[in-house]
Amino acid sequence: MTDSLLAPADIEALWLTLKLASVVTVLLLIISTPLALWLSDDDTSQTRNRSKVKGIVQAVIALPLVLPPTVLGFYLLIAFSPNSLLGQFSHAIGLGSLAFSFSGLVIASMIYSLPFVVQPLVNAFNAIGPRHAEAAATLGAGRWDTFRYITL
């Protein structure tokens, strides 16, 4: 009489959770870092249109903070349904239905978690200020080297 500590369904749920967390974390870092760097750029020589676009992007990123999770989930289910534009596009490119799939779960998790990654990164990039990047430029560092060694 051996009692297993975890049932196979429990192990499968843990594996799904670890896989989802890993994929979402990597994708969020890849997407959020350049997005946060763009949002934190306070160059005064930019046109007014860019600031309008930044405001709209910041508002869309903050939506998961103000919408209840059930409302956000409902909207995502509607967006991922096979009859929607996004659902038809995912079928056309061979992804199948996004609703109740791992791909849909990854996208929904990324949308929900985006403000929790972007906003702290924007604050961190704003806290650095331009002085370090300017000093690196005077020492001959390129934009990529400055980003890689100073900003990150």
C-alpha cells in the first residue's frame, strides 16, 4: 500500500505551470525591455505625435491593471474565438484555435503581466538618466555597447 504524494494530474498541472512561467518570463523580457526603453526616452526633440503614441501605448499597457481579471479573460476569449479576426488569423497561419490552448494561455498571461514588467523597467530606465550614456558616448561606445553594458 503505497500512497503517492502527487497524482499524475498534479504533476501535469505543475509541469504546465512551470512551462508557462518559463515561456512567459522569457518572452516578456524580450518584448518589455525595448518597449520600456522606448517609453522611458524623454528626448525633447521628438515631435508631439510621438508623445501621443506613447500615451496611447502606456494606456493600453495599463489596461490589465484597471480591468478586473474576469473581464479581461472574457474579452480575450472573445478575441481568441474562431469567429473573431484574431481567431481566423491564427487558423490561417496554422496555429489553430487560441482559446483554451497553450499558445492562447501564453498570450493571455503576457497581456496580463505586461504592466508588471514594463512599468518597473520604465522607472528604472528613467532613474538611470542620460549622463551615463553620454559619458559612454564620449569614450567611444556605440549605441549597442552603451545599451548592453550601461543600460542593462
